[in-house]
Amino acid sequence: MIRLSNRFILDRFILGQLVSPFLFGIMSFTVIIVSGSLLFTLADLVIMRGVSMAQVVRLFLYSLPAVVVLTIPMSCLLGSLLGFGNMSANSELVALKSAGVSFGRIVRPVIIICIFISIFSFAVNETVVPLSQRAAAGLLRQIYRHVPPVSRDNVFIRDISGGILRRIIYVKEVLPRSGEMRDIMLQEFEDGSVRRLISAQRGLWVDGMWWLDDGQVFEVREDGMVEMLFRFERQRLNLDMKPSDLGSDAADPDEMNLKELYLTIKNAELKGNDSSKFAMYFYLRIAVPWASVVLALVGATVGSRPQRSSSGMGLGLSVVIVFCYYVIMSLCKSLGENNFIPGLLAAWIPNVVFLSVGMFLIRRANRLG
């Protein structure tokens, strides 16, 4: 019982060293990201377009969840780096190793708490971030409301009635000015399952109504088999959206959750279109939250080296490590989107690389200890 209590005391002590640097990282990295990109956009809206402060504040708040989620892995890195750096500078790590506590045991509570942080980050990224991104995009469309664009690709429409998903319409390309759609795939749902598929080569806006041309209708049976019911030359599409409205709903992966990304991928595959971009986003949405664990592990091992450094030095070193991580991730993302390597592998390579570095440094710290 006493040994168990001592373990909890050790865990609380180690985590206590990381809380302040972690919160400092959230604030610091948020300010850096906002100052580097969002601030210029907001300033342009106020100065050049005369947007009211109320709208600017709304846009800032809508954009904030995505920024905070992005800073969480960075803050885990900074928190562990500064926390272990302080313990190393105060010879507390030396004292723990002298008492027979291995470095692997010292870093264990950090890994456990970062696993929970990763789960929290994933949950926020699946719920709050897509909603806030859609709200921000809608507000920007109101602000920049001018002549509709010439074309939009990968339009994704959700037909929800009474809180229940009724239809999903995927359009490869929309031409708002001419009122034309190309490569349409429509899924109709009943009791949460797909029951009918409608595929059409193109859609036309004629006399205030949408019409589908050169299409097929399929039935999805309960055993999952798909059976074609009939073909049609022209069929009316019951869609209460004008071409300009339809063009504003282009599918943005940042505004989708995993389920919506998965449906977009399947729709593209059914049409024979390339789905690698959305597949890459799908795998990254799962892999990136776990960067919190990996980067915290690297930060702990780097910070445990015998040295005395300030918070500024720790912040700078964190930026360098994060930069290296995101360079590797961007390279792998590009390779995955262009089908040079599988998307699943591309999404996890950065985590595997940095996890390998962290494990190597832990073994080295144990030998030195």
C-alpha cells in the first residue's frame, strides 16, 4: 500500500512539472499561429472590406478550435521538454535514478496522460472542429458574396430531416454559372442504412428545377448486394438548391468528420474517380492526434539531458522539432495523395519515425542512468 502511494506521489510530481509548460505552449503556439495567418485575414476584412467587429470576432472564435487542436501536440512536446529540462537542471532526475527509478518508469505517467490528451484531441477534431470550420466557411461566403465561381469540385450535400440523414449527394464538378452538374452519385438512406443508389452523368438546372440525365438506379439489398433496377434518360432531382447555392457547398475535408470522409471516398470509388486526397485526410485524421504521445516522448528524452536552458530556448527547440515532424508529414502526405505509397502508411510514417527516435533515446537514457 505504501509502495503504491509512493508511485502516485512520483507520478503527481512528474506531471506537476509539465502542467505549466503545457499551458504555456497552448497559449504561445496559438498566438504564433494566429499572428502568422489568421490575424492578417482578419485585418484585411476590417480595413479593406469594412467588416464589422462582431463578424470578425465570430470568425476568430469559429477558427479557434482548429488552431487549438493543432497546438496540442506542440504543447505536449514543449511541456515534456521544459518539464524534464527543469528536473534535469535541478538534479531531480539524477536523484530519482540514484534511487533505482529507471528513466522508462519516470516517463511512464507522461505517456499515459498524453494518451488521454490524444483521445480528447481526436474527439474534438471529430465533433467541434468540423462544425466550427463549416460555420467559418459560411460566414466567409457571406462576407465575400460576389459573382459565383466558374466551377467547384467534389461537392458534398447532406439532406437531413428531423435530425435523421435522408440523402447524401456527391457531385464531381458543379458549374454554377451555367447551372450544370457532372458525375452525380446519390445515396438514399432508410433506418441509417443505404437503400438506393442513383448515378447520373450530368444534371441540368432547367426552369427552376434540377434534372438528371443518362443515369441508373440501383437497389441495395439487406445482404449488401447491389442490383440495378433501371436506366433513365432524364429524371427530376428533388433538390431545393439553386446552382449558386450548390456551388457554395464544395466538399472541404477540414469540414468533414470521419464518417463523411468515408462516404466521400466510397462515392468517388463508385464513380471511378480518384479518392486518394480524401483517403489521405481520413488516415491523417486518425494518426495526427497520436503525435501528442510521440512528441512528448521525444521532448522528455531531449529535455532530460544535463543542461540549463531557459523557456525561450525550450520554445525554440520545440519549434525546430515540430518543424521537422511537419516537414516529414507534408512529404508523406504528398506521396500518399499521389499514390506513390499507400495512404495508411504515409499517415503513420512521421509517428513511427519519431517514436523510434524516442525509444532509442529512452534506452540511451537508461544506460546513462
